[in-house]
Amino acid sequence: MPKYTELAGRVVLVTGGANGIGAAMVRAFAAAKSRVYFCDVDVKAGRALAGELSDATFARVDLTIERDVCRWVSDIASRHSKIHVLVNNAASDPRIPLPKTTVKDWDDLFARNLRSYFLAAREASKFMPPGASIVNFGSITFHIAPAAMTAYVSTKGGVLGLTRSLARELGPRRIRVNTISPGWIMTERQLRQYVTPAVKRLIRRSQCIPDLIQPKDIAEIALYLASDGSIAITGQEILADRGWQFS
């Protein structure tokens, strides 16, 4: 695998880093010798992960609260003065049929899945030098639009719009902004709650390459987008889905 030696010593922020894809990215950036700061509301898992790694620092942050986001970012910036990478990963993907979706459900999900990305990007970009990178997380669901996920799919459509707009606004400062939209990833939660044998068969039929996607596979793409190897890529969505056939 690529080593991305230029990431050594760079300050990397990862939201929702205690579990799943987020935890895989924290491990990957730590392995690249980055200075990793990650947040989550799962304190037990966050502390356990930070305890495994010498170059990762955990903080409990409620990303729906503006002052919490501002304090987290400013505390990190006060230690290092520069932030080189922001990975906006934290999100929730509830299955709620439209008739049962309340206004509170809708507003809460947009606060968690989209407003938090805006807040983290606004605050972190204040301290980003030329060559810095923001990586937002979308989802294949924006393209396949499954039932009972209207609010979630809408937030992920918003992430794509946010990415394109930020790329244009931050481009003159040489800051890149991209989206990774994963396919169905075999995180512990997905395996526990949703990935039945029938779902595995569906995934394998739908992907050009039938191998199930692991969190570490997505972490490698995040490292690439954070590295100098992707210096010419901004405002883009990378579909990391092993070639999911939409039709």
C-alpha cells in the first residue's frame, strides 16, 4: 500500500472517529505518523482507540452544538497553529419511512449530517495552509435513493453541494475539498443491524467486483485525498463502491 510519507507530522482532524470507517481512518493516519485528533460522542470507544495509538487524541464533541465544534478546533489550532486535514465523517443513517418522519427527525439529521460539516469546515479552514485538504463523506445512497431514507439521502445530497461550493470558495487559498461516497461498508454496526446473508448476496450481485468493502479500504482513499498525490483533485465525488450498478 502507498506510504504517504508526506503526511507525517501533519495535523489531521477526524469527526466520528471512534467506530467503523472513522476508526479505520484514525488508525490509518496514525500509521502514517500524522498528528490525529478525533472526536465522537461514544466516549468509551473513543478512549479505547486513543489508548491503542500513540499519535491520536480523542475528545468528546457534540457536533450539533456550535460552541463545542468551535472549542474543539480552536484548542487544536492553539497547539499547532496549522490544521492540514479535516475529515468530516460523522453521520447517522436511520431508516424512517416518510409518513413517520417528523420535523424534529428531519432537523436533527440535517444538524448531525450536514450542519456539522459546515461548522467544522468553517472553523478548521481558518487555520489551513495552502495544500490542505477537506474530505467530506457522502454516500452511495444519494445515487440509489433507497426507500425509508429520504432525510438521510437528502443530507448526503447536501454534502455534495457543500463540497462543490467549498472547493470554489477555498480554491484560491489552495485548499482542496472532495467527497468520498462509500458503497455498503462492512462496519461492525452494519453487520450487526443490517447485513443479513440475503443483503450480502444483493451486494455481491450489485458490485462489479463482488468482494465486500471493509472500513480500511475507505481509509486508504481518505489518505490519498489528504496526500500530495491528489493535488489536482478538488470539488469531486469519489464513488468507493466497487462499481455498484445503479440500474
